[in-house]
Amino acid sequence: MGFNLATMLRESATERPERPLLHFGERSIAYREVDELSGRVAAGLQAAGLRRGDKVVVHLPNVPEFLFAYLGILKAGLVMVPLNPMLRASEIAYHLADSEAALLITYESFVDEAVKAAAEVPVYVVGSAAPSGTKPFEELCAAENTGEITAVEADDTAVVLYTSGTTGQPKGAELTHFELFMACTVGGERFGVAEDDVSVVVLPLFHVFGLVTVLGPVIRFGGSAVLIPKFDAGAVLDAIERHRCTIFSGVPTMYFALLGEDLAGRDLASLRAGISGGAAMPEEVLREFERKVPGIVVLEGYGLSETAAVATFNCSAAERKIGSIGRPLWGVEVKIFDEDDRELPPGPEHIGEVVIRGHNVMKGYYKRPEATEAAFRSGWFHTGDLGYRDEDGFFFVVDRKKDLIIRGGYNVYPREVEEVLYAHPAIREAAVIGKPDARMGEEIVAVVAFQPGSSPDADELIAFSRERLAGYKCPREVRVLDELPKGPSGKILKKSLR
């Protein structure tokens, strides 16, 4: 079956050509213009000698050229490989080699590292300065737009998204045109995305959450997006007020940062919904955000790069369970397996691994058949996350398998302890990790950052935990940092803490 994901743009541009697809700074860019410019990029890539299936690395922040490049790559029948622009030369070189990239598009602020990495790969630069040995991005945009969208198969790879590599070298998850279309369509319908919605796009577009969950439904349903290159709470609030944004999507640390701002004088009445993912949303943060932003409903979902961003979702205030990741999307199956790949019954006492199958699951890891086979045991994708489901079909993730702490033979799930810590008024950020212990096997350590002006001692926090948790779950040690380390999407990095 022939299908190209870029058809989403073409259909929306045909139906509403003058509607703004993008707001960026002082600039608004209509669907018609994005369709035209991405068509020129497609023609430029083909004129540069690239052919169907070739890989193009996009090493850009949240700027309009990211969309022109992404959609142009799709139109040309090529494969996009998005990378964090903050990567250093050795990291970029790894991804270029592993993906077998034919071309690299980078940004002027990051061009030095990109040039070091790209020994034999042509480099195109977005911005005013294209150093020797590179070419300006405008050169790709100078080709004549033929208006053609290259015919590809629905099962052809559209995007290779590299996993974070927290347990080894990053692996490229191959997502097809059909998988991404279904993710944008089913996810957008579940969330009720419409053409009059205006979404804040501050999550990085090189990350699956920003690219698929946030941007994808905007294009699919003809809405508008406000691009923000880097998260800053004040800039986000300014954008919401100026553009009357209706949807904010972020990871829990972003919601917490917004709560730290003075919201009383802000006009946030346009916001109808918030999407949270990427990490567990503490209940205290969710309820406080909804209290301070009347009219908004914060809905939590769950997914991975390997599942085209979303697998489960809470779809509305009337049909949600706070603390749950929701129920599976249409056409997606989710189960809980024990260590022998047998399904477990419902109930919080039956914790096992979350496994998934459906139209959203990747075709495999690029050039890694062994890793692909290991991930798809018994015909199901094994996520590495631990959770359970209840009698109503709602799923709950309790932690990553690798984050599980076994103290004196008892399983301790860090998320449960973190939820308690976040309920303390002095805590701004919290993460719980295990450390080796000769007597107990592992001991529980809480790493925290305080609210400005707060400085409770460790004994107070441990006593606070003891009042709310069984003794074996309580931290024995508290470490204080000014700020917890985070990845590009704002997710706290427990690997760095360990």
C-alpha cells in the first residue's frame, strides 16, 4: 500500500492554505508557505543526489527550518534522523555512522561540532553563517518546487529516532509512515485536537514527544503551533497569552517550573488542556496546576520512542484516573507480563512488565536484529517498565525495571517514594535511587532540590516519609542539589545521579 506521511501537510494546506501553521517570534507562517518551502527542500535534496530511503540527519532546535526540513525529507521519500543539537562531535559522529546518513542539516550555533563530526557527509547550515566546507540551507530551498510527493510504501521507514542510550549505545527505532500517521490520527482524535487549537511546542522536536504527540496532530488536524526554541517558564506564559494557546504539552518538571511563576496576573483562560508524559506526574503537582489555572485539565499518557510516542492515555476529565497512564489507544493492546511472559491478572499486587503490540510499535532497531528480537519476545514489545492494570482497564506504571530497588528482599518502587516527597512543601524536585549496601543489598537515597528559601534537614524529610510509607520504603539518606540533572526533554536523569 502506497502512503507518504507528508500527505497530512498537503491535505491541510489544501483545505486551509492561509491558516497559520507556525508562530515563531514575530513571524507567522501559513500552511501554504510551509507546503511550498518543504517542497523546495525536497527538490533540493533530490538535486543533491539523494534517493529514496537515504537518511538525512536533522540537527536543529525548535525553529521553522526544522519543519521545512522534516516535511521536505518525507516528500522526497527520504528518512529523517533527528538529533539533539547539543550533542558533541563524537556523539554526532556516532549517529551519522550508525544511521548511514547521506546528509546533515545543522544550525549556525552548533556548526563547529557538526563539522568536526561530518568527515565525508555534506553539511547544510541554517543561519547567517555557513563556514568553509558547508553550504547554506537556503541552497536547498532554492530548487523549484515540483509539487510532487514521492511515492513510498506505508511500511517504509519515515523517521529513525534514537533512544536515549541510558543502558548502552543509542539504538535507532525505525518508525514507518503508517505508524506515524496512525499515532497522529488516533492520538489526536483521542485528545480531541481540532483546527482551532493552538498548541505550545516547547518540547524539543528531535524528541518523540514533541515530534509525534505535539506537532503531528497539529498538522494532521489543521491546527496551529507556537514554536519555542528552549523552555523558559516566562516565555511559555507570554506565548500562551499572546497567541491564546489552548493546549500545553510538557514533562512534569515543566509544569512544576510554571507553578513557580506568579500566575495570578496571567491570562491563561484560553488553555483547555495539558498533556503530560515522559515521566510520572506527581499528583500534588497536577492538582496544584489545575487549581492555579482554572479551566485546564491535565491528562497523563504513556509511550516510548519505540511506540511512536503514545500507547495509553487519559482522554478526558470525566474518564481519567489521576496517577494512571490511562487506557490503551484504539488499535493498541497493552498487557502486564511476569518474568516468564505470562499475563498477570489485574490488581496492584500483580506488578509485572508492561508489554505492547499494535499499529504504533516500531518495525525494529536499525541494523540491530538481535536487539529487535530480544525486545519482541513472544510477539510483544517489552518496554522495560513495571506496572499493573486495574479492574477498569486503567494502567499504572510504578517504575523502570532498572530503577527498582530491592532492599532487604523487599521491592521498593522509587516513584511511590517520590510522590510522598513531592507532597512536602519545601521540595521542588525529587528523585529516589538505590545504592549498594553490604547488609541490605541496596539502600534508599533521596536526591532533592528545595524551593527558594527552604532548607529542611534530612531528619525532617525522613520523618515526613515515615509518616506516609512503610518503614522499608523510607529513604535512609538525603542528598541536596541546587538542581537535578535533566535530559533534553526535561526528564530527570537518574543515571547521572547514580
